[in-house]
Amino acid sequence: MRGLGAFIAYDALSSGITTTIAIFGRNNHWFANFDELLTFTWLLVLFRAWTDSALARKTYVGLAASGLLWTALGLYASGSLFTFNDVFLTAQSLILGGAAMFELACLLMREDMDAPLTATPRFWVYSGLFLFYMASIPIHALGNHLLHTLPRDLVLYPWLVRALFFLLYKLMVAKAFLCPLANSSSSSS
């Protein structure tokens, strides 16, 4: 799982920065807009490195490049870098959730797997990403509406649900490091 450790460290740092900005009552959307684009691109680069499919490798490059288009469309639609970019975040969730689902299907169809699927680190990473991004779709798609219509005391609840799925994803990634195949040079990891 080349590159996963560096990504996890970056993700923890950027999540901490985003949360700290919000705790101090400041608008964190400007930072999140850059961070989510970097996260999107980095995950697709990792998917490209881990996949066994030549076509998927090419597709992931194109999808990563599309992140700039989705970001620009979202910023144009919202009119500001300082607002929640629901267009990009919804596209990100659909693309990354779909890519994780594709890679899970590829793992399930492999005939050269000697170990159980749950002993394969990629199974846990892809499963966690799939659950997190699929659960994020409604929150991302409705983000601006929720931010502007929910009473102040309820506005954090959708993001609390998203945070619980984020925690589940992180636990599943941690499980990937505990798999028997995590340190193996086996082609199935």
C-alpha cells in the first residue's frame, strides 16, 4: 500500500487545521476547498498505483484532472472561494466512492487470491473509502442548503454523521495495517 502512510499523515494534519479554524469561529471553506482538491487528486494517484487494471490507471489520471473542472464549476456556481463547494464535493464523493467500488469488485473477482479477502489491506482501504464517500453524497449535495436553512443548533448534525463515517473509514484503514498481508510482497496486497 505504497503512499498510504504519507496520505494518512497529511489527512490528519489537514483535518486538524480545518477543525481548528472552525473552532475559532472562522470560515474554513477556503482551506477546505484547496484541501479537498488535493485529497481527491492524491487518492486517485494512490488508486492508480494500486490498481491491476491498465484501463483504470488511465481513467484515474483523467478523473484526477477533472477535479480542477469540478472545483471551478463549484466556485463559479457559489460565487466565492469562501463558501461550501457542494458541486465539487458531490462529484468527489461520487467519483471516489465509485472508484473504491470498482476496485472492490476487482478484488472480489480475482482468482489468484490465496488469502481471505479480509486479510488483504486494499479490501479495508477500499471498503472504508466506499462507505465514507457514499455516506457523504447527500451531505455534500445538500451542504449549502443545510448550512443556510437549518437552525444554528442543528446545523452541525449532518456533519456529525459524516464525521462518524469518517471515523469508521479511519478505523478500516487502521485495520489494513494490521492485515497479515500488509507487510507482504504478495501481489494480492
